[in-house]
Amino acid sequence: MNAQDILNKYDQYVFPSVITYYEEPLPFARGEGQYLYGVDGQRYLDFFGGILTVSVGHCHPRVTERVCQQARTLQHTSTLYPHANMVDLAEKLAHIAPGELKKSFFTNSGTEANETAIMLAKVYTDAQEVIALRHGYSGRSALAMTLTGQANWRIGGTQILGIKHAHNAYCYRCPFKRQYPDCNLECAHDVEELIQTTTSGRVAAFIAEPIQGVGGFITPPPEYFPIVVDIVRRYGGIFIDDEVQTGFGRTGRKWFGIEHWGVEPDIITCAKGIANGTPMGATVATDEVADSFQGLTISTFGGNPVSCAAALATIEVIEEENLASNAQVMGDYLREKLEELKEKYPLVGDVRGMGLMQGVELVREGKEPASEEILQVFEATKRQGLLIGKGGLYGNVIRIAPPLNISKADVDEAVRILDKALEEVTRQ
């Protein structure tokens, strides 16, 4: 099919609520490394990686071979029958996860991983109330949408009782009108009053992304998580670390984003980059927390042999090619170039993030969100062959998250195109 045939069928047969990028959505035919190719053959430099999912590049030969090999051997068993790939992956996660995280439960997505984590926290603590973060995103189930701290992503409203939303450290738009570091991390200390005034005083968990993905790559200062986690634990709760977007080397040097804050989670949730695009979710917990869950449970597709093969191969590539370090080096270089664009264009209000997870917030005078201008930037970068992401409560943050094995030349090309697009939009 050509592009128009695909778009016609999309309009006719797919839910209209499924969002797409660009005035005319872009169907792809194939991918290779850092590039995607449209059905018309046009090549695009992919600096969004399928929403931070393509960790080691499209169709990485090693990952592809392992997937094909497993698909020819055994495609499905369910959790009723342990498979070598599943237990090997669980062992690998136990080795690379921070702290005492040892036992895994596998699902299909980040939404399911977060659902599992919340259920587990409630069972372990025998408490019901959960602290989440404003601007956060947890998925598309009823529970996950209630955990999410953005109205745009709550289809049908908040449906689950007992979830309270704390302030995140959104320093560029501080809700307390303070300036870091003179603010004394008021946003973090406010969590205690939140618990004291809006809960029963006994909570099950605090769930947070180290760097908020859909929220626009909001990156807290180093003191934020140690303060908040300490408060939550004093009120009986455990810490659920949502690594769906920050995991597997994305933030540079470390396997998981939370390691930059020096806090050990009780549960980690993973998806996206774990298997380079093959559907996979994982909830990893300490022995004590995991063992508290007593009763019958299964996951029909969780721990699927093909998905686990993809995850094992992806982790091996990241490990053996030292891609977490490359994410740090290339991320630092990318950040330097983005800061130069900030100095050049008043439209760029803030640059933030870690490693190859960099956000660029576009604003008008007085920090008014440049929600229309970012759409123009998207169309301009598309025309020039660059794919980027978008996020933030106001839809005004460019999200940049290429594969972890990109080169300096790739960064230079992406920044060149982004520079040209910003110039074009600024002139209008």
C-alpha cells in the first residue's frame, strides 16, 4: 500500500482517539539502525526511537537473529510453563537492578507493569493509598490513568480511590515560585503535609519516574528523591520506581535512571527499551516484597519466549557495546549543542534531561507555552528528515531520545536540522 491507502484505512478502521504526529501522519515501511524509511522510500533520522523504545537501533542484527531463532523454535507457552529465556532474563534483571531487587513478574507493557507494582505494594503494606506525581504518566488502564498527573491523558476521568498527587520538582515552572537551590526543596518537603492532610496517614507506596517522560522530561534536582522517599517510608509506604522510559542505559552510565539519585527502590517497573521494541513489561521487586504476594496469578503473554529472547539480546548489546557510557558521552555532546540553541533562540526556554533523554521546552514571552510553534517545528523537521518527540502538560516540549548507539555525526545532523527548523519558525 502507498501512504494514502494506509491513511484511508487508518481513518476507517482505527479508533479516532489514537493520536498520530504531523498534519499528514507518516507511515513507515522499514527501519535500519538510526534510520526509518517511509513507504515512499524517504529516509528519516530517528531521534525519538518509538517513544524511547528502540534502545540499540532499528532491526539490530543480533536482536533480530535471536528473535527469528526463537520464533522458529517456540513462540508461546504462558507463565504456566517456565521457559529458559524467562528465567535467564529474570536472573539478568536481578544482576543489573540496583539494591536488593531480585524477583521479576513479566507482562506486556509499562501499564501492566505499573498495575502489578501498585497491587503488590498494597498487598505488602496492607495499606491502600498511593502518592503519585503531578505531570507524571503511568499508562492507559483505569488505574494508570488515575495515577497519571495530566488531565489530557485521563479518558473517562479518575476512577480509582486513594491516589494523591504531589508536586514534582518542575524547577522551570516551580509551583512555589521559588528558585533552586535557594528553595530548600519545598516541593519535596510538601509531600509530608500531603500525606498528613489528604490521606489516612498510612500509605502503600510512592510511584514516580526519575525523569518524567510524557511530562516533558522534567528532571528533579539530586536532593528530591532522597527527601521524598524518606518521608514516604516514614509513613509506611514503599518506593515504586517507574523506569519504563529511563531504564536500560538511557540516562547515561547507569542501567537505571534512579541510580543517579542514589535511592534504592523497593520495586522497579520496566518496558519500552528493555526489548528494543518487542512487547515486554517487567515488575522487579525485593524478595520480601515479591514473596508477600500470595494467591493465584498468571500472565498469558508475560515472559513470552520471543519477547524474552529480544530482551536478553538487547541487554547483551547494551552491555557488550558499552552503550550506557555512549549515552553519557553523546548525551553530553547533544546537551551542549541544545544549550547553544537556547542561547540563539528566545523560543527555547529550557533544556533539561540526562544522557540521551533531552527535553527542549518552547515558550513565548513570559514562559507562555509555545504549543502552536512546536507543531510548526515538527512539520519543518519532518520535511528535512528528522523525527523528534513531543510532550509536556501543554504539549510544548520537544523530546529527544535516539538509539543509544548513535554517533557524533548523527547528533550534528539532528541539531543542524533542528536549528534550521527553529530559524524557520522564528522568522514566521
